[in-house]
Amino acid sequence: LSGYFTDYQTALQAVSQYGEGVNVFSPFNPIIEACSNRQQLNFFKKLGQKENSTSDNDIQSRRWIMIDFDPNRPAGTNSTNEEKEKAYLLMKRVGVFLRDQGFTSPIVAMSGNGYHCYYRVNLPNNNECKTLCENFLHAIELMFGDETCDIDIAVANAARITKVIGSVAYKGRNTEERPCRLAHFL
């Protein structure tokens, strides 16, 4: 399902129609104004193969680069508290390293199963900057990634979607060992 919303109340109302078990994602970089002229304005629409949702060409500029710390676990499952803790510790190590390199403090979020660090940037949306972001994430992954936790290098594209903060991450069944969790800012 895809939708474009002009205000958060309308978006919340549309999301609430789907109830529990629905994951909600959004791009974290600004979308060009013309996208609000698409059919799915202020509601969700199931898209066919040839219908448009947000692509890299629909992003105005890069305002954020996200580092996604995702604990390794079986596909289609939520993380255990122990797995999530390993992602947290890796995020802290990377954050200290980047701080020591002169980076400003990121916005940090618990994504439901791992952690996201959003670093403020001011970059155009072009191929050169996409390569720059890919190389940055790849270097961080090479330096810090291990068998317990991945640093997702696939999040370098400008239109990358991410878990909406304040929504629940439903990767698998909600169990005591592997619970569904509310994504929130730290």
C-alpha cells in the first residue's frame, strides 16, 4: 500500500484503519512536492506493478543518512532482548568512533528490533552522493560489522523507507522471547 499525506492527522487516521499487525514505513528524506499529485493523496492505495510510489528520483535532497544496526536472527522474526542489546552496543561503538572523527550527535531511535542513527547532512540527490553514502555505510560495516549484528548498507538510497517512530514493528509473532516492540526515539 502506498499513500501521500499532507498532514500527520490524516496519515494517522488512514493508518488506524488497518489495526494491529501492520508495519508503517516512510522515507526519511523530503519528497518533491509534485508527488502529492499522485492518485493516492491522503489515503492508502494498493499499487499495481506499473503504478508509482516514491523512488529515488522523487526525493528533493538528502537531509539524513541513516545507519541501521540490525541484529542477526532468523528471517521473519523479532529480535530477542539479548540480540537487540548486541545491536545497541555496536551502535554505541560506532557512535563513539564517528564522534571522535568530528561527526555531530545523531538522532537515535530504537526501530523495534535494532537501532537507527540519523546523521544530519545537506547533500543533493544525485548519483555522486548516492555513491558517497554507499561508501560511507560500507566502510562502517567493514570496520564494525560482525557475526552478531549487521550494519545495513542497503539503506544508502535517497528514497529509503524506515519504520515510522511511534509505530509497532511486526516482523514475526509477538512472543515473550521475541516481542513486537514500539519504535521510539532515544
